Amino acid sequence: MHVLANLNLAVMIAVIACCLGGVMGGLRIARPRSVKARGRAEERAFAGMLILSHAGAAMALGYAPSIGRLMAAALALGWLGSAVGRTLSLALDRHGDPMLRQPAILELLMALALALPWLGLGAASFGGSVEV
């Protein structure tokens, strides 16, 4: 059995993006921004969803790449929707604060990184494999 024979750059970037999404969820669990108890519970529930959805996509990318590509594409659509919603909010609310634009850029980059395996971009395979 060859390990790393069919992993490619797009899958590796998507797995790294899944790890980053999980870390973002972990930070939300550790440090919720809301003052009220109900708001903290909602944030932690959202953070749990971030952690497990990204962990599931990363696991599927490693064990069943064809399913993992679709799971990563679904996450990419979620990140893209978040970026579109934030951009619409910036346009409609007319905020001039550049700190409000930075999360939209991060969300677009996460969407792109997670969509790479599904789009078939960056499919350069690694050169070697290890016999197990």
C-alpha cells in the first residue's frame, strides 16, 4: 500500500484550512465575546459546529478523498456565504473601519482554500510514496 501516493497540494491546503477552521472554533469556545450567558452558549454551540465540521472534512479528505472533496466544497460555500453577508453588511451599513474588512478577506481565503480540491486546482502530486 502506498501512502502519500495520491495526496496533492490542493488536498493539503484544504486540510490546513480545516485545521485553521477548527482552531477558530476552539478560540471561540475558550474566549466567547458575548457578555450574556445565552450569547456565550450560542457562540460555543457555533464553535462546536466549526470544530466538528472542519474535523470531519479533514478526516474525509484523508480517508476518502472523493467524499472529502464534496465536504470541503460544502464548507467552502459556507465560508463564501459568510464573506458575501459581511460584504453586504459593510456596503449597506457604510462602515469605514478597515478592521471590519479583514474578516471578509479571511473568509474569502478560507472559501478558496477549501474549494481547491473540488475545483481540481493545484493537483500537483507529491513525488514519492512510502511502502507500508
